[in-house]
Amino acid sequence: LGQLKLFLCFLLVCKSMAFGHHRTSFAFHIFCSLILAARLRIVTCLAIMSPPSTIGDIPLKQLANHANSYAAAHGLQVEKRIQIDDSSSNSSSGEKKEASTYQCAPISLLPNAFPATEFERAKSLASNFNELVDRISRDGDFLQSTLGGPGGVTDADPYTRKLLQLYNEIYCGKGVNGEEWGKFAREADCLGVQRSDYMLNSKKDEQDKIYYELKQVELNTIASSFAGLSVNVAGLHRHLTQRFKNEVADFIETNERAVMGQDYVRSDGEDKGVPINPALTCIPQAMNVAYDQYQSRFEKSNSDRVILFVVQEGETNTVDQRFLEFNLWERHNIPVVRMSLTAAHTRLELDESTGTLYIKSNDGNEDKRQEVSVVYFRAGYSPADYPDGDDGIEWLSREKIERSRATKCPCLGYHLAGTKKVQQELARPGTLERFFGEGREADVESLRGAFAGLYSLGSDATPGDIDALRDALSGGEGRYVLKPQREGGGYNFYGDNLVKKVRENVMEDPSTKELKLGSELAEFILMERLFPPQQKSILLRAGLIEGIGETISELGCFGTIVSTNDGNVLHNEYAGFLLRTKFSGVDEGGVASGFATLSSPSLC
């Protein structure tokens, strides 16, 4: 049926083109939306028809050209791997070799309206979420009771089970190797680069008027990406909205009224428009604090000290990562080495007597090896990053890194604190109070106020959790999202797929109507679905206009924290923002996974 709709819409586009029909643009946008819903590349439709040259007063092609030129000049790009003829080969077999080229990152051509009050609220929550993650990471009993045990997440999810197993062995001394095995890890400092993601959720006041409030989607504690690119997206949007102020004014104001209400009157001020994004200053600064702390704690050896970036094989989001690397060198004179978990198995060595982690030299000369002071993970957040299996070389690399005295970003405790199950457990009454004592009541309430409805599907499910599940199975599936313990986008279940997944793992007693949850559901949580305001956007992918239509956005706020092995916080601050925008008919939201684009908030 979906293919038939796509084909019929294609015929409508062709007919409109042939007869110059005024509905051409409308048909084109329907076609684009259907392709997006099918998760196909929108470039296919661009081969059929070019987008209009103007929208209202906006000179669309001119702005798109500006955006592509700005992206090239400022590194607002992603890497693309291509195959080219190997001209160095004397063979006539037509051998190919891989090369890299760069293209404009997926972006929204103009910023998206966002309430200034809710933006400031998200910023204010960053330090408390940073502190919460640090305290959770040190509470082994909480992590074990939340994620482990019969009928828990680890029974259903081997990946989380492996993470928790390593955490217990290294940080709690519960493995066969005893407490000595993890002693250097327990003496190490911690660095967190977190990103808390939010959506505006529609509510009605006493006069039945719609307003929007900030609700957390998730808390990312490992490989929180796009800090580098988001800084330059904000720069692009400030440039375009100032350079073409008159041309884009109506477009921006229409979106502001969609968010703030039709009676909203725009005003200029310091807190309006696209804010400065400090991510490329704040995140390298936090890494520098962790690096200096390591320098002060451990006597200098003959080896140069570096920060290790653990990256994926075949990574294409390299520019975003390189921005952090280059800033570390230019501002702090700290060198970075990039390495995959696979390569780390042979290239890293751990001194068992001191806990020092070294990068071996290519010639095996010990005098040339480098000492790792800080490890920054941009990989390791998915089972796909461990292709050799549970006892394979990637897990051995992760274990070796974790056992060292190097500062990890994140350590295993921080990583586990970012799981969806922990997020759900934190929303239960009384849980936040476990981590914030007397005098922190206001902080607890501010954090709790950001939580959406979160429901367990494991052995600890309460009657309230079951009621929410029953609602989802009784026609209310549009009000929920089914989420596993995964990062990166593309794993969630919505609508009919949610119902199908749950029904495959639920049995209902015909006499009592009681629901019995299957063990496989334990790795999921059920979350209230959020309904943000829709506003018009012009989205670009690979430098081409992907489509024009109604979109929704998700705000991410970065936070950084550095704490000592005994929990003394040395650094804790808000560290920048990211806005992702996607067409409103698309459920998933990852930029790297092809669902969303990078944008920035225009405060109103």
C-alpha cells in the first residue's frame, strides 16, 4: 500500500509538471513526506523536480547557496566516503580505492522559534543533571537494583548486562578477580560531557488555551555529538537572519506565532534571536580541567601525555569531532589521538603496577609511547561497536581502558546512568531524594518537573505502569513511545509497531483480564509521547533542499562535569546547545542516522 501511494503521488507530480498545474508544489511536498516516512533518501525526489526558487519574500536559491558556501568556509560539513579509480595502480582490472569528500551537513536553512523562558530553563537544569549523573555512578546498589536482578533489563538485554557486569567487577570488586583488579579505576577522576534532550509539550490552561512546557526526552551520557557543528549552525543562522532580515521576517514571525500564540507580537532584544553557542569553548575547557587534574595527581613520566578519542570504524561525523580536537590543541596545547575499540586491543597497553594507560609506538620503542590522561568515547554506545562479540577484542579494549587510572568520559557508572531504565526509575516518587539531601528540595522539584510520564515494563512494574500499558493497547498507542536501552536513533516503536511489539510479549488472563508481561519487554520503557508545536522549515541534506513543510524540533543542552575519585566536584556547568529539526511525519530523530537535521533556536 505504501509503495502504491508513493507511485500514485509520483504520477500526480508528473501530471502537474506536464500541465503546469498550480498544485505542483503541494504534490511535490506530499511526495517528499511519503519518501521520508519510508526512510528513503529524499534526493530521489529532487531528481524529479526542483524546489521553487522563492517562498514568499525568501530568495530560496540564494539562501541555499549562501548556506552551502558558509558551510564550506566554516566546516559545517560531514565526511562522505567514495570509491575512485586507483591511478597509482598499473593493473588494468579497474581497481578502486576509497577517498573522502565533504558535503554540507544536514541542516535547517533557517532557525526554529523557541520560547526564551524554556530555553533558559533547560540551561539552568544542566548542572543539576550533571551532578545527578555523578552521584548515580557512585551508587552501585542503585544501579544493580534498577538494571539487574531477575526480570530486569539485564535479563533481556545482553549489552546492558555486559556493561553492568564490568561495572560490578571493576568498581564494586564483585568479580572473580577481586577488589585489586579495579583499584586504579576507583582512584581515577571522572569527566562527563552530557546532553539532556527536551521537547516542548502542548498543554492547556484553565481558559483552554494551548501553551508549551519543557519535557525531557532523554539524557545522553556517552558520545553526545554535534557540539562542534551546532556552533556553526547557530553562526549560519545569525548570518542569514541578519543578512536577509527583511526577506525572512514574515517566515520567522509566522513560526514564532505558531509557538507563542497568534496574539504574539515580536520584539527585538538581547535575549531574542539566535543565541551564541559556547559548546566549542566549554567542552574543550572541561577536558582541559580533567587533563590538568591528571597532570597534578600523577608524576610526569618520559612519555608525552595525550587525550584519546575512541571513535567508530568508518566514522563520517569526523568534522564535528575534529572541532573539539583542534580546539584542544589551539587553546590548551593538548594533543589528541584517535583510535577505534578494535585497534585499541593491540595499540593500548596497561601498566598493571601503576594503572597507567599507554599508546604503543609503531616501532615498539618504549621511549616513544604516549601516556593517556583522558579517554573520550565517541564510540562504544551500541552493540554494533563490539563486532567481535561478548568476549571479543572490543570489550577487552573497553575493559583495559576502564581499569586504568586515566580519566574516562564516560566511566561505566556515567554510561549506565544514562540508560532509559535509570531515567524511568528517577521519575518514581522519592528516587531523586536519594541523591539530593536536605536543602536541595528546589533542585529536586526542578528536575522532576522536566520528566515526562515514564513507565516500567519489567518485573518492577507497578499498577500505574500496567494501566499506562493497557491504555496503549486499547487505542491510546499514539500517546506513547516504546524505547529500548539504546542510543543513536532508529530503535524506538511508535503507533501500530508499538502495539505489535507489546502484544508479542504480553499475555492477558481471560478471566481476570490481568496482563502478564513477557521477559523480553524488560529491556524497554514506555514513555509518554510529547507533542511539540509544528512550524514550517526548509530542510537541506547534502547541500540540496530536501523539502519544505511542517516540522518539529528537539532541544539538546550540553553539560560538563569533572569530579575526583572521592566525589569532589571540580567543574560543573552548562556547555552549549543543539537543536534538531525533522518533518512532523517522521518519528525518529537522529541526525547521523538520517532522520533529522541540525538547526538552532530563535528565541522569542
